[in-house]
Amino acid sequence: MSRIPLRAAALVVALGAALTVGGALVFEHGLGYVPCKLCLTERVPYYLAAPLALAAALLPPRLARFVLGLVALVLIYGAGLGVYHAGAEWGFWPGPSDCGGGSGAGPADVSDFLKNLENVRPVDCTAAAWRFLGLSLAGWNAMIAAGLGLFAAAAALVARVSAQPSRGPHQPGR
């Protein structure tokens, strides 16, 4: 990784996290895709990563590297959630037994509840609602979270290494 300033790297990660959650919200509210329990859980790392990365952009370098390292861990965890979800969608392993999405406002009385049962279907975590280039939203989430997490980790590590003075027996130019 070339030397990208730590502050710029933190801002890129914050923007990437915010855009990813924004995309999920567009799919949910704009396109009508109801998220399952795992979909909602997969957003949590982004909710943590975006403000932490913004904070890292404002902190002194040593503390910023530490916070950006934490952001990397949070996003790698998020990538793991995405892999688990995508694997459950492909049938590689079972998904959670209690998976179902939100169904909107609660019924006012029992008759409304019975009517809702006819129309409302819980969202299944093992069924991909949408795929692009063979990957479901969970698969894309895994890729994005892994990419952002690795970028954050690399930025924190490169900044740490570049901040140390070079030590060697031979100094060029002397």
C-alpha cells in the first residue's frame, strides 16, 4: 500500500461504511427489500466503524492508528457475519433458527393479527432476496467489509511503520 495519509484513510473508511449502510437503507426503504435478522445484524459493524473512523481522522496519529486498528477488527468481524450469512443462503451450513425480519406496525387487536398472518411472511435468512454477479447482498457485504477492514488495517500498519525512523548501519549520502 502506498503511503496514504492516516487522516485520509480514516475518512475513506468512514465514507465507505456510511455508503454501505446507505445502500442497505435504499434497498430496504427505496426498493422494498425487507431485511432479515442477519441483515440487520450485519449493519452493526458499520454503525460502529463510521463514527470511529471519523474520530480517528481527528485524533493525534498514535491514537488514530489504534482507533483505525479497532475499526479494522470491527469490519473484519462484519465480514465474518457476511460470510456466515452468505454461506447459509448457499446451504453450506444452517442459518439461525429464529431468523425473521420486521413486519411493520403491530396489530391493534386479534382480528387484525389474524389478517396479518395471511399476508405477512417472515424473511428467511437462508433465502437470498437479490443477487448481482452471483453474490447476494450478504456476499457483497462480506466483500465490502473485508475490503474496508483490510484497508483500515493496512493504513494503520503502514502509518505505524512510516512513523518510525529508519535504522540501519549504512545511511545513504554519508
